[in-house]
Amino acid sequence: MLVNIDLYTIIIPILVTVALAVALFYVVARDLRNITSAVVARRMSEYTTLRCPTCGYIKVREFRPGDYVGKVEEEKCPNDGSNLMIVGIGKETLSNQ
């Protein structure tokens, strides 16, 4: 006995399945992007602010272990050659936005 197979009864379920799979992939990928961007936004950058006591020149650099406010560094001021002093240590949130 021959079975009469209608082409639309095969194609429509396949198209619906593919469309649902694409939509699910889009939603999951979007959520993963939001999760990774939130993780990146929570990273912190530590910095140290140095100032020349003579002329007031200010330099900001990355924090190094052992830095503390009031410490006189070996780095020299480019204007007058005085040693720079640490006047501040801070953190800021890094973001991709």
C-alpha cells in the first residue's frame, strides 16, 4: 500500500523546530554576554597618586605592593628632580562601556 506523504507535513515541523532552536540559541547567547559583561565590570583597578612636594607635579601609576600614603619614592620629578611622594591610593571599577 502506498502512503501519500504531503510535503508540507514534513517541512513545516522541521521549519518550526529550526526556528525554535535559533531563538533559544539567541536567548542563551544574549544572557551569557550579559553575565560576562557583569563579571568584567566588577574587576577593580588599583592606582597610586604621586606628587612632587616642591612644584606640585602629579603622576598616577598602577599600585605596587608596599605603597602607602606618605612614602617617598625613588622616582624623580621631571620638572625639578625632587623625589615624588605618595599622596593617595585608590580603586576604580573597570567597565567595557
